[in-house]
Amino acid sequence: EPEVTQTPSHQVTQMGQEVILRCVPISNHLYFYWYRQILGQKVEFLVSFYNNEISEKSEIFDDQFSVERPDGSNFTLKIRSTKLEDSAMYFCASSEEGTGNSPLHFGNGTRLTVT
Amino acid sequence: GNSVTQMEGPVTLSEEAFLTINCTYTATGYPSLFWYVQYPGEGLQLLLKATKADDKGSNKGFEATYRKETTSFHLEKGSVQVSDSAVYFCALRRSNYQLIWGAGTKLIIKP
């Protein structure tokens, strides 16, 4: 079964550094997402992306965050200047459609640790 | 606003016990409802879904029925196995893009 893949599985970075988290969504999916889960807290929506532009973003997704689909297969999340509170598990997801009943398929996540 | 409330964990059961994990939601309109599972060290996997009232989602012996009158989507399984140990998340999605998540319920099954 096709799956969403994320790299790296674990990223350690120093505060103030830029990080790029990478994702390869399922090939025939058109909608892409980033979620994050701070340890011990709920999964939180960051951003959705369709047709090469952001469809929706949360309050968390401020100017320090950006997303890009640089080619036909990758979908990236960039954090320009990481803060300690950015430490979390970041999940990429994709779906065939943007309608409510189209399920999201998630990758295994990237654990980001900011020191 | 939209929200999902799940029973707090951890839930600890013996193998072959009956499982219920409660989930209730608050939403405007008619959301789709989902259960996701996260096995240790892995990502979020879709377990089952229901897209309208009275729909029953089922997968791997798990079931959940979309109850509009009680705004609930409780997860059940008749006989759990050690391999079912994981964190279970209830979530809803309206016609926009976001999934709204419950806090997750950790399930521990003892042999």
C-alpha cells in the first residue's frame, strides 16, 4: 500500500538555526498537510497546501514557517529560526481530496529537538 | 467551535477483554469522524471512519458508530490482543481542511 514517507526521522538542531523537514506524499494525492505534536499534548494543525499554495494555516504557522513543493514529489516544511518550543513531532499527511470525508494518510513523523 | 473529547488514559485491560474508548465531539454542521492509531515508534494510521450519522466504521475488529443524537463516536472491540496496545486518537473533519484531534487514549493490553 502506498505510504507517506518523512525524512529525517529525528533532527537535532540548535536554537536559531534553520531546519527543513522533508516529506514525500502519496503520488496521486493532491492535498498536503503538516501537523505537529508537542510531547504530551494534542496533535495540532499547522498548514494545508493545494495547487501550489497554502489553503489554510493555523495561528502556530507564523512567519518563521514556510512550506514548499519544490518538485513533483517532495513537500517540505521550513522553520527559519528555531525556538526551544518548536521541539515536537512533526507529521506530514496527504489526501486525495480536500473534502471532509477524504481521510488523511500520515507519515511516521520527524522528531525535532531544539537545544 | 469544533472540539473532540476522549476518555483519559491509560486504559489497561487483559487480553480478550472488551474495549470501549469514549469519544464525543462538538461541531457545527455535519463532520466526518475518524479514529487513528499510533503504535509505539510509528506514525498516525487511519483505523476507521464514518462520514454521516448512523454510519458504522470498522477495521481489524474495531468498530465505531456515528451517533448524531449523542454527538459520540465510541471505539469498541470485542476481544483485544496485546498487539492492540497503542495510542488511539479520535478526530473530526468538516469540509475545510483541518483535522480536529482528541488528546489520545493510551491503551495497554496485558497478556
